[in-house]
Amino acid sequence: MSYGYSKDLRLKALSYYDRCHLKSLVCEVFGIHRQTLSRWLSLRDSDAGSLEIKPRSKKPHKIDSDKLRSYIASNPDAYLSEIAKEFSVSDVAILYACRRLKITRKKNRAVS
């Protein structure tokens, strides 16, 4: 899935706008939203503006995966709140980290 329009399309749309000066026509011809065209125009007209596609950065995880695995292995009955205090994060952060690492917290009961 693409996260942005190509620079070529952006330049073509802006040059078409420079010729016709109608945002609605440019949006219809190029199949873009009016707000997108307005954003491109403001980027082009700004001092440091660039029409380049900005790469998306992925934030590093705050919780160390190896430390979490070893903590859960040594404390299998610990509640999420207890684990969260140990790692200085919220309960939900621990929940998402466990999901990411495919660690289940469900206790298995003996079937009689």
C-alpha cells in the first residue's frame, strides 16, 4: 500500500493548477482531494517546502522484548499492573507488548 502520491503526479497537478487556477477541476482530473491540493500548494509556496514524499519512521519499542519474556517466565502469575510497575509503563503497554510477542497470559486449568 502506498502512503503518498508520487512526486511526478504532484508536479503535474500543480502545473495544471497554474494553467487553469481551478482547484475543483484539478481535483477532478487527477482524482485527488481538495485538501491534498491545498497542502501541496502551501508546501510549494513555503520557504522550506518540498514536494518530496517523507518516509515514515517506525518508533522503537519502549519495552525490551527479552527482558519482558524473562520477567514473565520468572513471574508467571504476575498481573499486568505488577509487570507495568516493573517496566515503568502502563498496563496497556504491557498488554500490547505481550500481543506483539505472542505471549498469552491465560491460565490453563486442569480438566477433570
